[in-house]
Amino acid sequence: MHFSELIRALKERNAGVLSYGLGTDPEIINGASLDQAQDTQIGFLEKGNALTASLSESDVGAIIIPNIEELRLKAEKKSIAWAVASDPRLAFAEILELLNPRPVPQKGVHPSAVIENEVTLGEDISIGANVFIGKKVQIGSKTIIHPGVVIYENVVIGESTEIHANAVIHPNCHLGKQCVINSNAVIGSEGFGFVPTPSGWRKMPQTGKVILESEVEIGSCSTIDRPCVGQTLIGTGTKVDNLVQIGHGVITGKGCAIASQVGIAGGAILGEGVILAGQVGVANRAKIGDRAIASSKSGIHGSIAPGEVVSGYPAIPNRLWLRCSAAFSKLPEITRSLRELKKEGSE
Amino acid sequence: MHFSELIRALKERNAGVLSYGLGTDPEIINGASLDQAQDTQIGFLEKGNALTASLSESDVGAIIIPNIEELRLKAEKKSIAWAVASDPRLAFAEILELLNPRPVPQKGVHPSAVIENEVTLGEDISIGANVFIGKKVQIGSKTIIHPGVVIYENVVIGESTEIHANAVIHPNCHLGKQCVINSNAVIGSEGFGFVPTPSGWRKMPQTGKVILESEVEIGSCSTIDRPCVGQTLIGTGTKVDNLVQIGHGVITGKGCAIASQVGIAGGAILGEGVILAGQVGVANRAKIGDRAIASSKSGIHGSIAPGEVVSGYPAIPNRLWLRCSAAFSKLPEITRSLRELKKEGSE
Amino acid sequence: MHFSELIRALKERNAGVLSYGLGTDPEIINGASLDQAQDTQIGFLEKGNALTASLSESDVGAIIIPNIEELRLKAEKKSIAWAVASDPRLAFAEILELLNPRPVPQKGVHPSAVIENEVTLGEDISIGANVFIGKKVQIGSKTIIHPGVVIYENVVIGESTEIHANAVIHPNCHLGKQCVINSNAVIGSEGFGFVPTPSGWRKMPQTGKVILESEVEIGSCSTIDRPCVGQTLIGTGTKVDNLVQIGHGVITGKGCAIASQVGIAGGAILGEGVILAGQVGVANRAKIGDRAIASSKSGIHGSIAPGEVVSGYPAIPNRLWLRCSAAFSKLPEITRSLRELKKEGSE
């Protein structure tokens, strides 16, 4: 696609293009990071991007930049095609989508798929090889089920949802529209609930279900458990990375972002727009307010106020934690100083 | 099921019902938590349950309560059917099981399953779609294998065990009776054993096997590795949550409970009834005594005495850790105080 | 295999046998650890091995030992067949391989496998039951694909690679030769990249690919994400344990060892021979120098110098961390001492 065509498509999509220079109007094949780009590739820069200085050395064919005169001049000087965008990262997302249209899998049901009785399939669906779909499952139109997926009975799946290979959806779960379930994820397996008895752990039957609202994404090998009673609920637009555990009865608000290897224990409640960084742990029944942020590896008990940024284990305000952590690495000095002071005192 | 029928069934099961009041003998369809319950649902309360106060506001149809006069009177006043149980949680587990009988999958072998030579299948088994069972595998009666499961050669599986979709069992493993393997779990993959050589890591062949005794449950996407020689052994009645790693040669006693995202490194030994909370790490060859408890995110090296409760990394006694953690968040003050004292001292 | 045959085979393989004594030239069936061994089993000892003392009590049939006179004499005294090896662990690895030749799965393509158009298959491959292979995939000779594996379109796989059951390989990935992908691992799923917008998270298309060089091993349920642009690259001979997350655009050098439940965030760069112990976290764009080591549960930001050994979160030099951790558990005392000193000062 020539750069001029790309610009036209971006304008149609209202992607925030403010101005541009076509340079030699190069043919652009795909995207690249600035330090690895070739002349058929397009890159982008944001304010503060570490690669800004390298624009002069890059072989990139075209560049999306923020409204910074200096960057525009650098591009012009090297005859690099450029466009100024109000949000270069967002414009770049649009460009990658234009250059890499999602492969459309074959419509219909692969002959090797096994579909049980009373299943309802919407129009224009695609069901891949060796898929299993249990009784009374309902699947909305345009939904794509990749090979090897197993869907237990009574599951309801909205339209335009995509379920990647070998993922498993357990009975009675509801998946909204435009969700993405990545490979080997497990939705709705039974919560870890056991009652101690003199003869050992007795399973608490997990009779609830998991509800994913619309536009929810679940990463590869992540597990979302169903509860004893009621539901585990993931709010609209919440994105969950790989290898995340979401326990029985957890409720998340809309638009949360949950990074890899986070574990959220049973009954915890997250507000809207909560961000949990990698390997965070959230204890049973903890409450996290809207737009709170937990930095990586922090461990949250009790409740976190809306908008708070926390770190550490147990989690404390991030700024305090930074100072405490710095002091932690000086504990040997602190101990020594204290010993000396005591010695002086006793002399 | 009417509440009176439920009571009768609970008594037949010796579920510890001490007294009851039928109220309007409501039809009960399923369980619910007190704050979300409707009049066809049953809930339960325990001593200290945060929802106790809300009984007066609940729309619940019936309630299992501990032997507390005040709760009984509240229920009576609202004409809520009630039963006092010696262990309300345990009685509730029985009730959920009565109200939600496990779906019985179709008996027999699905035509799409691939069964290799010399496989022995017990009576009344159920083998789902697209299952693969390798040579010389033996499967006990009443065992259920859900779609997409892969069982390598020479595996032995006891009776009444259930293996969920897309789980994988590697060669030579032994699974006892009444085990549950959840979706996408991997039992018996090779341990992470490599010998450093001048030309790189050389694999140590992992020729051992994994043994799960009876009533063991393994969570979704959990991995239990086989060792170089000998076995990895999970004791009877041990319950393992999702995304747990159990390394090569680990031995656990009976009745342990291992929460999500715990990692147990090679050769570690757990006694009976050990409880590891979420994201705990146990180092190579660590030893954990009977009924010891590690709180979430703790990291265990060396050995932990029976009955001890530990926290932190490296793990120390929980009570000490609580005090140390509280002091940690005061490190900036401690540092400042110390600086002032030194200044005073040098004046 | 008689011990004498084993010795002959080890010599052919240049396994570092320095001397030996045949004893009764026992028939050896497999390997065992010294404390569990029977007379048809072989064990090994290294310098400092905790089991050294137990050689006199062991029922082992043969033993590989380091060049320590005392051990040789103990073995002779008990008529245990013995061999001194320059690296007993390495010799033991050779022995286990000799005693346990890898099962050779049936050559060819199982009739239940689904192979799309334009797929290129090398000679002597083995493709198991219910495998799915997408369009234009190329697979090298002698490669083994176990049942249930799903390979998306345009993947290239080298020769003598083994992919275990139910693993998933996403579009455009390149796997080198002699790689091992363990069960339920996911290679090349989309990176966790979203752009915040007023209407929620907007997906950044992940158009890059994952490249595994040769002799790379990926553990069960581990996930290696593809990036927005460019590639995620795992260097030759790098070994990755179970449940590991490797984010979009990560680059590792040759011969790294990455233990279970490690998470490496997007854009991090590891040098050669880096060792990350269990549950380590590496932040976005962190840089870890050649042969650096991070002990379990440490959290790495910024950069780590080559050869450094770090611990803790945030990671600091291991020796410092050990002292700081020891001091941490004395924080209550430190606080008390300080209070007393202040009191004295103010008197």
C-alpha cells in the first residue's frame, strides 16, 4: 500500500492525522520498530520515545510522529514520508490493522468437528477441525472457533467472538460479543472450594457460572473459575494477559487490564479501569477501587482506595514503598549505626 | 425440591442437621449467597460470617445456620425456612450436591476417539470426542475422560476418576481412584533437568513417573513433572489449584491443599495436611512438616517445622513477619530518627 | 544391560569414564537415587552429595562416582559395580539415555490428523491423532507432532523437533531444529498490547512472530507471545520450564535457563547463559547481561550487569540481599532499640 493510500485510509477512519508529507510516496508493506526498519516499513514515535534520536539513522520508509517540529524536519531531510498524528500510537494501531487484515478462516463447520444435539449456531460462523461443542450450546453469528476447542454443555457465546485453539469453556458460561479467548485458556472450571472434615477435604460443589461481558480478552493458559453459587463476572472491555488465575466469584469492573501471572483469589472485587501489573496477588474478598493501580509482584489484602497506586507485599502506597525499598537495601548500615550508637550510649 | 424433602435427604446423609423449621416449605431450586438470593434459593451462614446482619434484608427462601438463637428467631420472624446444622458449610455442600446432581456423560467410547492397541477399559466408562489413548493404557471402571484429552502409553488410571477436556497425561503415570484432573492440566511431563556442559545444557533424561494417589485433584493448567529417576508422588486427598507447578521428584503427604500459582521445585517434601496459599514458592529439596501453613507469596527454603505458620521471603514465622512488615513501612522514619540521633551524638 | 556393556557404551560415547570395577557385572535395568535403589539399578554420586554417607547402606547394583578413593573402596567392599567418571552427573545422563531409548512413535500421518493445503512435510515425520496443521506450514524431517497439537498457518518447523500433546503454535512462527515444545505450551499467541482511548482499550495488532532457534525447549503450559512488530527471539539452546510467560518482543541469548513461573515482560533483553530461578519477574525493557543469575522470586527492573547475581524485589546484589533479609527479620528489635535510644537522648 502506498503511503498516500495509507493516509487516505487513516483519514476515513478518523485516526487523528493532523498533517503529512508524502516524501517519495513509498510502498509500505508492514510496520517495524525504528531501529530495525527497512524502507518498505513504517514506524512511529511518541513524545519521550527512546528511539527519537535514532530517526536520522533509521532506514524506515515512513514514520508517524507527534506534533514536534524537529521530528518533522528530520523526516523531511531524509525524504522519509511522515504524518503527524494526535496520538501516534493509536494511528499506528490503525495502520497495522490496515496492512495486516485478519485472516478470515473458512466459514462453516469443519467435518471433523463434533457438534452435540440442540446446538444453535449463528450465521457466518467458523468452527475448526476437531472442535467439540456440547449439548444446547448457543453460538452467535460471525464467531470463530479454532481447532481443538472444547465447549461443554449449555454455554452461550455472543457474536464476533474468537476462541483460539485448544481453549476450554465449561458448562453454563456466558461469553459476550467480540470477546477473544486465547489458546489453552480455561473458562469456567470449578473453583477451589473444599470444606475441611475429619476425613479430609470435602468438595464444595461449584454450581455457579462465569460471565464474560463483551470485548473481554483472556490470555493463553489463563483460568477463570466458576463459583460455588452465583457468578464470576468479568466486565466489558477488561483485558487479561496469559497465565492469570481469576478465582471463584471474582467481579471485575469495566476496562480493567490484568497482566501476566496475576492471581486474584475468590470473592475479590475490582472496580472499573483497575490495572494490575505482572505477578500481582489479590487475596480473598479484597476490594480494589476504580482506576487503582498495583505495580508488579505486589500483594493486596483488604481494600485499596480508588485511584491509589500501590506496591509491595503487603501492598502500601507506591511512593512510600519506593522509599522503604531504598531503605531496605541499607538495613545492614542501619543495623551497624544503631549498634555504634548503643555502644556510645553505654560508654 | 421442597425444603422438607431437602431436610429428609440431609438426615439420610447424616449431614449434621440439629433442628429445623419448615416455614412455608418453599420449593428450593439452587443455592445462593445471602445478599443475592431469591425465594427459591437456599443460603448458609457461619459464625462470624459478614452477611449475618443481612439476614433480615435477604429474599432467601431457606437458610442453614449455626446454633445461634438470634439467627433462628430472625428466620422465623421472616418465615424463612431454616435448619440448624453442626457445620453449616458442610451441610450446604451436601445441599448443593443434592440440588445439582453431576451430569452423567454418555457411557462408552465416542466414535471419534482414537484408542491404540492393548488398551484396557473398565466398565461404565465414558470416553469423549477426539480423545487419544496410547498403547497399553489401563483405565478403571466409571472413569470419565472428556473431549480432547491425550493419554500417552502405559498410563494406569483408577476407577471413578474424571479427566477434563484437553488435559494431557504422560507415559507411565499412575492416577488413583476418584481423582479429578481439570482442563489443560499436564501430568507427567519431563522435569526441568539439564547438566551444564561446555557446549551448553545437556538434557538429563527424565525416566521416572508421576503417581497420584486416590482422591487427588489437580487444577486447570497445572503441571506435575516426572523426575529423572523414581517418582513424583501426590498423597491421597491432596487438592491442587490452577496454574500450580509441582517439580520433579516432589513428594506430598495426604490431604495437602495447594493454592493457585504455587511453585514447588524439584525434590521438595511436604508432610500431611500442609497448606500453601497462592503464589508460594518452595525451593529445591525443602522440607515442610505436617500441617504447616505458608501464607500467600511466601518463599520457603530449608525446612519448616510441623504446624508452623510462615510468611514472607525468605519465610519466617508469620507473627514475626507481621511485625517486620509493619516496621518495613516505617523504614523512612527509622532512617530519619537514626540520622537525627547520630547528629545529636556528634554535636 | 550388563554393567560391562554399559561401560563399553559409555566409552564409545566418550562419557568420561576414568576407571571402573565390574563387581559381579550385574544386569542393570534403570536408574535410581541411592536411597531407593535396588540391585538392578544404577545410581550416581557427586562431590558434596548428601547421599554419599548412605552408599554403605544402599542396595544399589552399580554406582557412578567422582574420583574419590573412599567411595571406590566402599563400593568394592560391598561388591557394588562402580565407575569413576570425570563428571558423574553427565555420565549418568548418558546411562539413562542408554537404558531408556526414547520411544519412537509411528512414522507417518495419523488418519485422524487434518492437514490443510500447501503443507510441506519432511521425511520420517510422525504426526499423531487429531493434529491440525494449517496452510503453508513447513515441517522438517524426523519431527514428531503428538496428538492434539494445533499449528496455525505459515509456521516453519525445523528437523528433529518434538511437539507434545495439545500444544499450539500460532501463525508465522519459526521453530528451529531439535526443539522440544512440551504439552499445552502456546507459542506465538498475541502480545498483550492495548492503547488506552476514551472508549476503552484498543488492541494494538500483534503482527510480529516468534522465532525459536535450535535446541530450544519450552515447558508445559508456557506461553511465548509474538510482538506488535518484529520478533520475539529465543536463542539456541535456551531451556524454558513450565508455566513461564515470555512477553512480546523479548530477546534471549543462547543457553539461558529459565525456571518455572518466571515472567518476562515485553521488550526485555537477556544475554547469553542467563539463569532465572523460579517465579522471577523481569520488567518491560529490562536488560540482563551475559551469565547473570537471578534467584527465585526476584524482580528485575532496569539493567543487570554481566555475571551479576541478584535477589529480592527490587533486585539487588545477592550478598547484600542476604544481609538485608537477615536484618529485615530483626526490624522489631531495631525499632525497639531506636525507641530506647531516643528516650535516653531526651532524658
